[in-house]
Amino acid sequence: MKNYDVIIIGAGSVGVPTAMSMAQNKIKVLVIDALASPGQGQNKKAIGGIRATHSDKGKITTCQRSIEIFSTWKEIHGDDIGWIQNGYSFPAYTDEDAKKLKDLMKIQESFNLDIDWLTPKEYLKIVPGINEKNLKGATYSPRDGSASPLLAINAFYFKSLEYGAQYKFNESVLDILVSNDKKLKITTNKGEYKAAKVINAAGNHARQMGQMIDLDFPVVPDSHEGAITEPVQRFFGPMIVDLRPSQDPDTEDSANFYFYQNNEGQVIFCLTPKHLMKGTASQATSVFLPQVAKRMVELFPKLANLKVRRTWRGQYPMTPDGFPIVGETKEFPDFINAIGLCGQGYMLGPGLGEILTRIATCELTQDDIDVLKHFNLYRDFSGIEQFK
């Protein structure tokens, strides 16, 4: 049986950057994943957006650090991960949405988020051709951006190997036990491993990991679909997020939707269904593309003639309030969660990996403690994250 300082369950958006951070800090870390290589769960289905434009200190400050890591990766390490600082924008087409966005800006600015309110005329300069009818203005956060999930996770993975992290792929966790020497023992279909601490970063399977030690975590995956077009010359800047639910009978089962043009010129888009599809079914449906295409072209007619290359379906491991669950469990302090990322594991992962490293080494800062209050497993889950 091999012994480690930390075992991470899950080689995805959180597990891999966490292993990188831990190995860089000389922690003997093992990552176990049931799939064949890193990022083969929901990471490869992420659309690539990275924003600090959230509604609470926990997500804002964690993603600000993630943006630092993504944006400086090529300069520091030499790998091109497809990073572009294209920004995020939230246009408002109702007085209610305009007020909501402006009120949230006060919170966001209090945490040093770089965000502005643009008039319709100013917004048209960065998104020329967007529908002007009833446009009240938009928030715009220029430091947000995007990067390739495939390139990024592989860059983090190979850097973690360079630092000394170890991985076991094609191994399914079957049991978790507290052994006589108070270490946690992980049993897989191929072996047994011990560690002083275990991090549950199992994404869709986080709840099952907890049930192995008689803990039940409120994380339930639901499905979302995305798509990507052919590459074309760049014709707009930021990620565009339309907060409105559809009022059209043809698309009434859809809530918000969002899209952007990546570093290669492809437009990537996603839609939130009004009635969520819970579970882990991953086959694309025939409903998504007609719904989202109609709404996107109404909002931004320039999209009309783009050819869609493919669609796909992935999951958001959701909590009741839209905030992650991160930190130690009272029953087993050496069992640490990094779960329920609500579809934002890719953007939170690098920043969260550093916090998890400081949890493992007992070196939390006051800022870390403040952040973790927002992600506490033992909250009442009664709030709602405004931008979930």
C-alpha cells in the first residue's frame, strides 16, 4: 500500500490545478480518476469562459486569482493555452435587469472588480450590430476572458507531473475508510492507497464519494448543452450573457443564454433550460439548437449565417444555492471537499487549487477564511447566487 500526504479524487477542472499547486509546494500528492486521462469528465465540455464577474467575495476573489494564472501562463511557462482577455458583458433590455446589474456592480466594485456600466452607444462599439431595441445598457468587465479547456488542463497536468504529482487513471474509487493509524484509506478496483488527507473533487460523483463515509452532500448534476461554429474573422469582443428568460412560445423552455468568439474565431454558445434536466445523461438533444439559434439571431443578427460544427451535452454539479462546497468536514476533518462547482469549476479551479493547498498545509490566510465562509458545507443553502 502506498502512502501520500494528499489523495485527490478526480482529475478534472479542480483536481488537476490543485495537484499542480500541491506538488509545487512539495506535497506528496496522488490523483485518482476513473477515466483514461485528465479532463475527460466535464472539463472537456466547458465552453472556456473565465470571469470574476460574480456576486460574492468567495467567487470574485477566487476567480481573480484564476484569471492571474490563466492570463500569465504563456508568459511564465511558455504554453499557449488559448487565453484572450475579451471580457464579459451583460446587456440589459428591461429596467428591472438594468437595476439588478447596477446594484450588483456596487458589490462587485467593493471587491476591486474592474467593471463598468456602458450606455447603449458605448456597448455598440464593442458589439457592433447587436439588437438596439429596448437596450438600456450593459455591464462590461474587461479583465475577464477565455482559454481552451483542453490546452489549459493539459498544461496544468504536465506542469504538475514536472513538480512531482502522481496520477492513477482508469481506477474507480470503491471505498473510503479511516484506518487504525487515522489515515484515510482509498480502495480502488486496482489497489489501495493511504493519505493524511483526501480531497473530494469528483464532480458529478461527489455525492457518492461522501456516501462512502456516511456523509450526504447536497450536490445534484443537471444537464446543459453547448455548441461551436466554424471559425470566422473576429467580429465582436466580449462574452455576451442575456439574462432574460424567453417569452416566445417556440423557445419558452429556455432561461438565459450566452456566447463568445474564442481565440480561433469560433463562436461557442450555451443555453440554460428553464426546466432543468437532472442526472448525468450526456447525449445531445434535438431541442437545444433550434431554441438557442432563434434567440441568438434575434439578439445578434450577424450570427445568422454561421455554420454550427457540433453540439454536446454536459453537467453542472449543482448545489441548492449555486455556491460551491469547499473545506473540511466536521465528522472527518481530513476529508476535504471541493464540490458543487455549479458549472464553474473551470474558472474557479486554479484559484481554488491554491486555497486547497493552504487548507492541507494549515496555512490559510484571513482572505482564505473569508472566502471559505461563502463555500461552507454547513450553511443553510437558503440564498441564491445571482449569476449562477
